[in-house]
Amino acid sequence: MSAENHSPLAQFEIKRFVEMNVGGIDASFTNSSLWMVITVVAVTAMLTLSMRGRAMVPGRWQSVAELSYEFIANMLRENVGSEGRRYFPFVFTLFMFILFSNVLGLIPYSFTSTSHIIVTFGMAIVVFLGVTLIGIIRHKGKFLTLFAPSGVPVFLMPLLIPIEIISYLTRPVSLALRLFANMMAGHTLLKVFGGFVVALGVFGIAPLFFIVALYGLELIVAFLQAYVFTILTCLYLNDAIHLHH
Amino acid sequence: MTEEDPKTSFSELDARLHKARQKEDERVTRLAKTAPEKPGAGAAMRIAVEMISALLVSGGIGWYLDDWLGTRPWVMLAMLLLGCGVGLRNTYRTAMRLNADLHEGLPSDDSVAKPPEEK
């Protein structure tokens, strides 16, 4: 680490490893891309290697894989119902990717790809467009009733329909913002207190203990944010499939 | 060992399996509903994000509409007002959902699937 890179925000800096330019768009392979690749490889390796034994009584790794499968399968069943089954691969991939990049980002010197809003927004917009398309394909024009709240006097409709539409449009933004803000705030805080430890010398032991606690909290946040992102995806999917708000 | 008709014993096993599976489903459902502990800061963050994103989206739409129609501040101002309304409504919904999760302990299926409506 170079001396001038002590800003708590330096950890979010994008470094280009391989410069690439596809049709005027900067598509360089960066540290963010590298960590996304590592995330995908880690998830794939964990799931395939742990399930290779296919034991009746699962070992530790196999249990982890089975638990995560069941966790998402149950989430889908509870929130979307049996029709949600076919979207399981997508939702599971989403959950594992976010969870792994959040947790891998907690390793010192690593990079948290989910701490960049473009990454989280990319995922959120895929969810948003996908869910909207599913709703339109399933219900055709009836999909628009999602924007008309039931049991409301007609003269309030001109006000309520725009509100519902904007509220619908805020979904990807709030999804992306929540994950990004949580990851970035947590990592910045860790770095700031890390700086205190160095600056205070012997008395740095106090912030050091605080960091240990904060690190635990960050682990919870890493899981919780993956959970929140996925469960909101499920709720949106439910809205699109069953059309009740 | 008394000989049983293999078919009836199979269907019996099937019934028992079905019952066990149902029980497990219920247990898992209950567990999943109570499992994720929400720290206070997380809840606050969720609520704040609702407000901010509503303002961002409506402000952004207003900005582009202004560009398009050439009515610089007006559409954006109107949209920001509307955005306040949307933000408050979303905030209220999220808060009510959090509240329901907190107080009921075991929320019914509905309260998770759809937030309580404010009429």
C-alpha cells in the first residue's frame, strides 16, 4: 500500500488491469471485475465441490450447500407460492452472488464489488425489468391494474395512479441504493476506525476492540443485505404473478 | 412378521411421508419468519432509503421532462412534491411492515407478502 492511499475511500477505487474498449464503451477488466469473477468461481466451486459426495448424511460443506438451497427455496415458496419455483435458479444465483461478494469483500485487501452503485443498480434493473416483463407476459393489459389501488374513490385516482407508478419506478433505485449504501458505509467505517488504531498508538487498543465488534456486525449486514435484496425480489415477483399489491 | 399387502403399506408410508413433509414445511416456514433479526440501524436504513429513492426518481423524471418540454423548474418542482408523497407512503408501508414483524412475532402470510394498505 502506498503512503498517500490512507483515505477511507481509497478502498473503493477502481483500478484497470486490462484496458479494453468495446465500441467506445470502456469495458476494461478492473479490480471490480476481478472480484466478481472470484465471487462467481467461489460460489460455483463451493456448490459443486460440496455436492460431489452426494452423501445421504451430509458433511459440513454439503450441509451448507443444502441449507442455502433450502433457504431460498422456502423463501420463494412462502413469498411467491408454487409458481415461483421456476424462477428459483435466478433468485438463488442472485442471492449467492450478493452474499459471496459481500462476504468476500470483508477479507482485508479485497474489493467489494457490491459497494459500487452501478453494480447493485445493474442487478436491481435486471430484477425490475424481468419482473415487469413477467407481469406483462402473464397478464397482458391486466398488469396495469397493479397501479390502480382498489377500494379508492374515483376522484382520487388521478392523484393515486401517478403515485403508484412512481412508487413502482422507485423499486430498482431503492433496491440498488440500499445494498450499495450499506456496504459502502460499513467499509468506510471500518477503514476510519482502522486509521484510529494506527494513529492512537498504544491507546489504539480501544478502537481495535470496536473494530472487532464492528466486523461482526458487518458480517451480519453482509448476510442481511443479501437476504433483503432477495426477499424484495421475491415480493416483486409475487406482485407481478398474483397482481395484488 | 405378519404379511401385509405391499400396496397398502406403501400408501400408508406415502401418507405418513406426506404428513411429515407438511409438518416440516410448517416448521421451516415458522423458522424462516422469525429468523432474520433486524438490527435497529438496518430498519432505519431501510426507511431512509425509501424516502431518498422516491425523491431521486421523481426528481429525475421531472428533470428530464423539463429538458424535453423546456419548462425548467416547474415540472421538477411538481414531481418533487409528488415524490414527497410517494416517499412518505413507501416509508409508512415499510414502517408498518417492520412493526407488524416486530409485534406479532409470527406474522401471517399476508403481512409478509403484502404490506398493510393505508386504505
